[in-house]
Amino acid sequence: MSSTEQDPGADAFDDPTGLQTFAVLLRRMNSEFNRIAHEFAHAHELHPTDVQALIAVLDADHGEPGAAMTPGRLREQLNLTSGAVTACLDRLERAGHIRRVRDGGDRRVVHLHYAPAAKAVARDFFQPLAASTDAARRQFDAGELRVVVRFLEAMNDELTQLRR
């Protein structure tokens, strides 16, 4: 039997890099991230979907130039109706978390940006998560971290394809 095949009678957890191990660890990490996001939502009287929208806007703000978040992109990314996105954005704007900015070249296009003051509030709340992430990163050398980044990029690409 090759090293890539698994004995059907063997415990799936016997392989520390096997699919079952990855599935459990990824679910566990996702659950922890969700718990923290729900705590942020509760502390700031937001709906969990609002927090997902804020994350999408933040990531777009730090993404490729010209890839600013729009209500349409947010609708696709969160798999919401146009009405649900509008309600979400209205709540976030009223609470001071986001700004809607009309495109200078095409006034029909609206870009979404995380408001600087709200970004500072989020940064303060999520600072312990950032410190924990950095503590975990420091346990690996640069080569290992490049492999982790490659895996996370590949995983995100696969999940994006699965969603489509």
C-alpha cells in the first residue's frame, strides 16, 4: 500500500496529516473564530451577519487595488438577497461601522469602507486574537509558514470554487 493510500480498517485519526485530522482541526478553528465573532456582535449589538459583512469590507479594504467592496459583491459573498444586504448596510452605517462612498467616475457605483473609528474599536476587541495568532506563528520557521500560507490559500480557493 502506498503512503498516500489509507488502510480502510485503520482509524482515520492515525494519520496526523490525514483528511479526518484536517477536518476536525479546521472545524474546531472555525468554531472558535465564530465564537469570537459572535462575542463581538453581542458586545456591539450587531447581528452575526453584520459582523460577516464587516469582515468582508475590511478584507476588501486591504485587498487588491480596485477591488473595493460594493453592495453587489457583498451580496454575492454573503449569499444574501439585495434587501437583506441593504438592511445590513443601513444598520452598519447608522451604527458608524461603515461608510458608503459613491465612485467618482460612475456615481451609480457605491464602494463600502470600514469607518476608521469603528476599525479602531474592532482592532481593540480582536487584539487578543491577533496576539494568539502571532504566538502560534512564532512557533514555526519562515519555510513552514510559507507552507501554511500556501495551504490556507489553496483551501480558500477550493471553498470559493465549491460555493460557485
